Amino acid sequence: MTDMNILFVASVVHEKLLIEILKTQPRYYGIQGQYFMRLMLLGLKANGVKVNVLSNNLAYRYWHSKRGERHCVLEEGIGYNYFFRKQRGGYLHLLLRIIRFIKLWKNKLGKDNSAILCDGLNFTLLLSCFLCKIFFNIRVTVFVTDMPRYLSMGFFSQIKSSLQEYIIRQMDAFVTLTNYMDADLNPNHKPSVVIEGMVDVRAKCESNKGRRREKVCMYSGSIHKVYGIKKLLDSFLAMNNTDYILEIYGDGDYRAELVELAAKHDRIIYKGLVSRDVIVARQKQVALLINPRPSSYEYTQYSFPSKIMEYMLSGTPVLTTKLPGIPAEYDKYLYYFEDESIEAMANKMSEVLSMDYTECLRKASEAQSYVMNEKNNFLQMKKLLSIL
């Protein structure tokens, strides 16, 4: 596949710009999506693919005060082409310029050694690729990391998400997070691959052998009510192991209540927003990493929390709810809440924290090896290339 060229059509930014954004916008929405797409890009490049990006992310214009319609950046051998909406012509003009770029890129490289890979969650870019497919018979592979229907709020937004899912279903090949998502978006069984997540093949894994059990549990990620944060706190405070503390990292709509609760209970420590490096380092020191996302919500069958992969890479034991989107192959590497009532979750945390820690670390070490050897971005992108 070394002669393959891919046009990666997504609202992704190059790493230097992402670092600049996070310095002043630590609550930058969509950061997990940026990390996921960056791993895709680096994984494709590691497979010998020549990658170019077509992005309509406006951050480049905001940060660099550039004028014009398009700007290019080369970073780590990947070309980023940023397209902006002009004051005159507006959305339609932007759409036509993107379509023209895709058509010229495809015509230049030909059909045999080039492919279009499009983000299904960016409506403008998705529509552009769809029109290229309709009018110029250009084959498009779409990757989808969430269901548009669950991201819509309001009547018109729901209409847009329905149209978005319709367009996704018309594409030629699919990359999805779960089998449920593939069944929903790919009813005609076109070429597809499920890639629930990935880790960086360049990551340095530290052995957990001889690691001491620090009496700390940890959650990192979005602290939204819908993700079960309140139930996690209630169950943690209800468990018998009162000598453990719970550290929480992140931001979300439960932040105010969490700050108030942490002020009342010494066993709850809210760390707020910190850098990714700090979180990754801390994950390797605590006794248990927890994911409390409720499994009863319909959307969970279409999702695989990125924190699960991140947790497993740390070499620390992981306790999570049994989400429908987690494949059975992960079962031997994770501890599960069998019941999601407060009492049952409290009992399960106590049970895991009372287990022989050497055995817990052995299981965590196997989890670390599994994601590093089987789910790294080089191998996951190799799977993706098989359907192009």
C-alpha cells in the first residue's frame, strides 16, 4: 500500500495548532475527536500512505489572522489544506471550492492508487463528498465516531441529523465504532470495518510489576450527568473501603455540584482540567480506574468510550459498566459492574479493591499488552486500508 494516496476530509487541525488552541481554550469542544483523527492520520502514514488533509476547521484563521480562501501547512509529512468561508458567496461558495479541490485531486491521482476518507460528523464536508460521489462517480469511505441523531438538539437540528445519516448510508465503505453502528448505517452490507479505538504505536509502556497499591481511585473524562458521575460519587461514598479517595479530572455540566460535594467530603478530590500528560502519568499511579457510564441508554450501543483504551494502556486495573459497544474480546481484561445500582456499584468497588493486587496488576498488564499489540493505530489503519 506504499503507493496509496488518501485525502482525509475532516475538520482536524495539525498538532502545533491544537497545542496553541488548548493553551487558551482548555475546554475546547471536540478534543477527543481531534486525538482520534490524529491517531488515524499517523497510523495511515506509518503504513506508507501519502496523506493530505482537507479541513474546514476555522481555528487556523482565528489563530493566524490569514486572509483568503485556502491555506496549506505541512507537518510530519502530512499536508493540511484549510478552506474558509468567504464573506461573499458564503456557504455555497465554500461548498463549490471543496468539491472542486476533491475533483482535481482525484483526477490528478487516478482511481487505482487514491481514496477519499471522510468524517461523517462534519455536515459540510460530508455533503461535499456526497456530491462528488453523485456527479463525478468518486468512491468515498466514511468514518463515523458518533451517531448524528444523538448530537442534535431542536427540531431543525434533528432534520439535519436525519439527512446526515441518510447521506452516510449512501457512501461506498464504512468505518464505525461498533457492530451496532455498522448494522444501522450500513444496512446493505457494503465493505466495512469496525475500529472501536486505538492507541499510539509510539507510546512508551511502563511495566506495572512491583507497583504499590496507592489508595486512590480515579476517573478522567467528561463530567456530564448523563455519564453517571453522580452515581459514581454516591456509590463511592457508600462503599466499605473508607480509606480510599476518589480523584476526578475533567469538566462538564456536573462541575458545580462536584465542587460542592468535594468541599464536604475529604474522600472526593476534584482536580479540574489538567493536561493530557498529567492525566496519563497519574493513571499509572492509582489503584483503580473507573468508567461509570450507564449501559441502559440507547446511545451506548453505538459508542466505545475512548477512556477505556486509554485506561487499559496505563497498566492499571479498570472497572467499568458493561456497555453494549464493548466487544466480548475485552471481557478478560476488564472488571465489570454487573449491576448499576448504587449499592451494587459500591460493593463491586469494594470487591475489586480487596482483591490480591498482584493478580489485579497481572490482569492490567495483559490489558496493556493487548491494546498495544492488537489495537495500535498502525494495525487499526491497516484494517481500514483493507476496505479501500
